[in-house]
Amino acid sequence: MKIQILLFALVLIFVEANAATQGKNTTIPALIVFGDSIMDTGNNNNLPTLLKCNFPPYGKDYPGGFATGRFSDGRVPSDLIAEKLGLAKTLPAYMNPYLKPEDLLKGVTFASGGTGYDPLTAKIMSVISVWDQLINFKEYISKIKRHFGEEKAKDILEHSFFLVVSSSNDLAHTYLAQTHRYDRTSYANFLADSAVHFVRELHKLGARKIGVFSAVPVGCVPLQRTVFGGFFTRGCNQPLNNMAKQFNARLSPALDSLDKELDGVILYINVYDTLFDMIQHPKKYGFEVADRGCCGKGLLAISYLCNSLNPFTCSNSSAYIFWDSYHPSERAYQVIVDNLLDKYLSKVY
């Protein structure tokens, strides 16, 4: 009898321990993502835009070696964060025409490569603006209600993790078309204010756990180094990095205020410092190359300039922080996610 009681107690301990380890995964039913190419898993594939990557060598390190429309050699942060949450190894693109209703349950990404907070950015690139992504999100929730009921939709809205990731395209490209209206500081502030407005609108639609990525050191991507960094030195474009810092300086306290004002959790996620440190000290993180991409010669290659006809693409993309001249490699994304997510996710469970 004593042995049976002991065995029963051990089973209870095991079940409780297992529930504790699985608890994190069950509290967040889905990952919902808005933004640009950092988070796009294929939404641009069927758009009339030049900014696509659903062809080799993109995806060469993706499972099966498929070019899915992810702007990397493999998976992107949408996928890696979904995996870290215990949801799935990949996050589907909402615009994928083959999605079935059940594919929506663990979340989707609405992100579109080339977009930004400034509506002009999406117009220039013929992609989906973040504001149109909100419209798609409303449609997504309607589909959840129709197929799975009001309660499931309520659960997704209240308990899912929502991520907003944008600003690089605005800062690096659209600002040049807006210099008649803004200087560098006022444009960065305009973008930060737009990001806060986006979060407010997302909150109105029912989202309660929202994380917003900072701007990244976009002045240090290989393309910016090549064009603005000096022919011999190829240094970072410091004025552009300063704009990114100004955006962050405006955004961070604004989101903190919003977090206090609104119910739920609103997080500012500082990606800038981690990526900048990786670029400045690549060997510290196990990388060999930080100033050019793996694809082609890594200086200007992006989208259609990064193609299978280019004979210079590296064989080991994991040694490079950047895959093409603008986007990090899967391994670089993995380092960023591993360094940041535990810190921030503890605040949303």
C-alpha cells in the first residue's frame, strides 16, 4: 500500500512539473505579427512589386531548401519566435492563398517586405502598408469567429502575443523623398508617433499583449556601407543610425506611457543594441563577416540582385551576420531572438 501511495505521489509530482513547463506555451495561443521584411514569410509573393525573394538562393537553408518569400537564407524572426513560444517551427503568411482555416489558429504574419509606418513607403514599393495590415487583421479575426466561434476569437485577442516591427525602410529610403517636409529629427519623431498610433489602433481592436521592436542600426547594413560609407572604408552611415536612435528615444518612453494608460502589456523591445554589438564584435557571437552579405558579393545584392545566376554567393551563410546586403542571416536572427526574447517574454506570461 505504501508503495502504491508513493508511486501515486510521484506521478502527481511529474504531472505538476510537466504542466509547469508546458504552462508557458498554453498561455499564449497565437503569435500575430505586423511589419516589414524582417517578419515577412511570403506576403509579397503575389504582389505586383519588385521587392520579392521567392526564388533561389533565398531559402537555401530553409527546411527543404525552398524559397518561400522569406528575406533570408532560412527562417526569419516570425518563425523563430513562434518556435520559442512552442507554437510552430514556422509562421504562415496571411496572404498565402493555400491557407486553411485551421492554419490561422496559432497565428500569422501580416508583414510585407518594403513597408513602413509612413504610408508613402508602401506606395513607393507597391507593398502592403502597416495600416492595410490592420485591415487584414480585422478580416483574420472575422474568419476566426466564423470558423471557430466568438470565444476562440476572444482568447486569441486577449492572450496572443502581438509584434510590430517596422521603420527601417522609412528611415533608409522614404526620408529622402520627405526632406521637403521634415528634417532628420522631425521625421524620426513622426515615425515614432505613427508607431504609437498604430499600437493604439491595434489595442482598440482587442490586442492586449503587444511588443514593438526598436529601430535597428540600419546605417550598418552592407548596402548602406557600400553607398554611403566611403569607397575604401565602407563604414556605417552614422547620420542614418542617429535617426534610428532618435526614433528609439522617442518611441521607448511613449510606449512606457501607453503601457501605464491602457490595460494589458505594451513592450518596447530594444533590438538596436544587440544587433549593433554583433556588427561591431562579430567574433564574440561566432560570426566571421559583418560588413557584407553572403549572397553575391554582399555589397549591393538584394531581392532580384540576389539570384542563382550570381556565382559569388558564400557556401556557409552561418558565418555571416547578413544574408544579403540588407537582411540578416537565419543564424543572426537566432542569436538576436535568443538574447532578447526570454527577457521580454517573461513580462507577457
